[in-house]
Amino acid sequence: MSDWWTVVRKEIIEMVVLWRGRGKIHFLMLIGVFGIYFPWSIGPKWITSPATMLSFTWFPLMMVTSITADAFAGERERHTLETLLATRLPDHVILAGKLSAAVLYGLFFLWLFVLSGLVTVNTVHAKGGWIFFSRSLFTGFVLLGTLGALFAAALGVIVSLKSSTVRQAQQTLNLAIIGLIVVAVGVIAFLPDAWRQAIGQRIARGDSMQLVLAGAGLLVALDAAALYAARRMFRRTRLLV
Amino acid sequence: MRDEPAIAVQEVCRTFGDIVALDQVTLTIPRGIVFGFLGPNGAGKTTMIRLLLGLLEPTGGTARVLGFDVPQDGRQVRERTGALLEHAGLYERLSARQNLDFFARIWRLGGAERNRRIAELLDRMSLLDRAHETVGNWSRGMKQKLAVARALLHRPELVFLDEPTAGLDPVAAAELRNDLAELSRGDGVTVFLTTHNLAEAEKLCDLVGVIANGRLKALGTPEQLRSQEKGKELTIRGRGFDGELLAQLQRRPDVVEVKTAIDGIKLRLESDAPVAPIVREIILGGADVEEVVRGKGSLEDFFIELMEEEA
């Protein structure tokens, strides 16, 4: 546990150093756009519509993949990975520490945007009493956000270990995420009309707990497969060949 | 296990596709000495260090470090060793202190001990007043010193140092050499270092191995290797060494090679050749001889000779 935390702690310190430097303006712009501007302009629907959940659970995926590319392909490119591998830390601890830090990074931004959006909508459009997400939407944020971030991190490891530079890893990962979106849209397009209508009605009613759970089940399977592949690939005797 | 040598490799091989990086290397390094691993670029030095740290698996042979079988007990080996690899491998966005703190936590140094050890090493490397600077902006020499400090942080029994003095200024390099000698002689730590600086290896190392094209070409103390050098060197300083005289010397059966230098000539002689007749011939040939120095031979001469044979 303490070894795992040592790796997570170092990754977090590096992220903070990165944001504290030239990333400060970038950080404020992200909060401004996703945490204030969109919720402000969309209004209460931003809280009640499942579209918010669907779009926001995709967002951390992009954040997580960029940080994973830096943590694996970047470390290899900067020759720090070899030094880390020459320490007493077991492979799985290094992998778990770096994956956890990337997931935490994605979730930090997800919840930062969600909370600042909630505050913005309730402050600007308040009509007596606070409005909050429905139970299914909130569950969706928690489950799909976390599982999605974990999938993105594991995918990030796989791609990063096959890439020689951070840039190559990031480009491949961006293409992979776009590919996943295209596949998801494609699958929906090929569903029978009756199914599509039923899903649409459920989403419109905000009664989407079963869909959230189904999505979570699919993500658990994808996570398990991606983590297994990442674990198999991340072996020190294979990494420097 | 304490009785076993620091490193014992037996007919170790490592290939990368068709490339043979290590070819049947057999080597035993006792504990508590400084071992110098010499060889040209691409000879297999870094591959050997990676293999001994369990970062690569051998394709043949056996490797034991501090009594542990490396492919089997790699973690036990890494618990007890420190390493400065080919690159300094520092986190350039972090400060010197943050870099050492991360590795000190990896080696499980407790809070007070961690802070004390970090301060001690930064002080020893003359980096204490720059401890909070981001290392990305540092010179190569400073990074190298910090990387050496990182390798020594947890007081390992065995340290692998791949070109530790590369990029250091002469004063810092000399200080580091003294530190390494002290580490070995005072604390009983075994030091395995690779270097291109043969004078450094000669001064510092108790045992030297020379590798070329993945094969161990020579192994012995610097003294033993120097004595294997074929012939002896004679430096003659003065003026008037014209072409005819040089050609005359070259024709002598006891002269192997004649080279001109800025302030005279250098001769390589057969090992049993007497010097006096040669000097007499030079004087009779019209040269003004000011000084005659009989060379003892150096590790560098031996190394170059070995590499020329290899080529």
C-alpha cells in the first residue's frame, strides 16, 4: 500500500507542478468553459438532461489518456522509467500507482466540472430551492465516470507501451477515442427502430438507471480486458527490449 | 550468501534478434572492490548492467548478484543495489529534493532518516543550496551528481554506475572518484562502473574487465593488464628528428613503431630491447636529445592495443 501511494504521490506532484506552471491559464479556461459557461447557457436542463452525463463522462477519458501517455511513453522517452524499474518496486505496483494517479486526475476534473456546473446553474437559474441530478444520473456520473476513466487509463498504458514517443502515444489514443465514439454511434444506428425508440424514451424521462447499469456492466468487461492486457505488457524484462 | 561474490556470471549470453550483445561472458567480482567495465560504445556494457539488475533476461548462462539468481530473484537483487544507468533519469519537472524524496520513499527510509540522508548527500555533492531548484534547468554535471546521490541514497551493498563522471568538471569528477574509493574501502560497498576514462579506471579500480563485441577480452587488476601490453614505450624529447633518422629507426628489428610528437618522438620497442643503443643511434643521427623517458605502459595503451587487435 505504501509503495503504491509513493508512486501515486509522485505522479500527483508532477501533475500539480505541470498545472502550476504554464498550465494555470489552461486550467482556468477549462473551468470557465465546462464548469461555468455551458451550465450557465444551458440552464436547469444541464442538471436534468442525461445528455450532460453522457458528454461529461467522455470528457475525463481525453484527460486520462493524455496523462497516461506522459506517465508511460513520456517516462520512457525521458529515460526515467528505466531508473524506476531498477528499484525494488514490483511491476504491478508501478503500474497500479500510475494507473490510479491517471484515474484520479480524470475524476478530479470530472467532479470539478460537475460541482462548478451545479453551483453555476443553481446560482444563476435558482427558482427557490436547489435542483440536483436524478438518482440515475448521479449514479451514471459515479459509475460510468470512474469505469470510463479506468478504461481510458488501461488503454493508455497499452498504447503508450507500443509507442516510442509521447506525441505518438497521444495521437494514437486520440484516434482510438474518436474510433470508440464512432463505433458507439454506429452501433446505435444499427439497433432496431423499436429499441432505439425505447432507449430514447427512457433517456428523455430521465429513467435511465437500467441503461446506466448496462453501460457500467459493459465498461467492467472492457476494463477487465484492458487491465489484463496492460498487466501482461508491463513487465520490466520486456520494457527495455 | 555473504560469502558469495558480489557478482558471478557464467557464460552469459544476450541477443537482440540477430545482434549478439553479450557472448558467453564469464566474470566473478568479489565484494567490496571497485570493478571497472571498459569497452567501446556498443560493446555490451549497458546490456550487462541491465541484465545484472534483472531488467533484461539472459538468453543463456547464469547470473548471480549478491548470492541471488538474477532472473529468479530480481527483486532481492534490486532491494540491495543502487544504479545510475546510461541516462541520469531524473524527474526534470521536480526539484532535486523532490527527486531524492521520491526515491527515499521507494527505499522506505523513515521521515527523519529520509530528511537527514537527503541533506547529507546533497551536501556531499555540493547541491544543498540548490535543493529546491527544478532539475530540468541544471547543467549535465549537476544532474549527474544528483543521479549519483540517488543511487547511494539507501546505502546499497552494490552500486552500478554507468559512466558516473561523464559531464562532470575535473574537480567534481576527482571528488566523485574519491567518494567512490571511500565508499568501497571505508563502507565495503562493491562498485561496478563503466567508463571511457581509462586514467580514471586505472586510478580507481581494483579489478578491470575489457569487453568488445559482447565478449570479455581481458580481466585483471590494472597492474596485470598493463603488464600484458606488448612492448614498451620510449619518449624522446628534443629537436632534429628528420625523416631519414626516423626511417633508420623504423628499420631496427627492436623498434616496433615510430611516432612523431610535438616535442620529439615516441617509440614502441620490443619488450626486451635495450634502450642505450637506440639513444646512441639517435644522437649519432644528428638529433639534439634533451630528455629520454621510459614509459611504464598504461591501461590506455593496453586498451588501445586490444581494440586494434579486435578491429
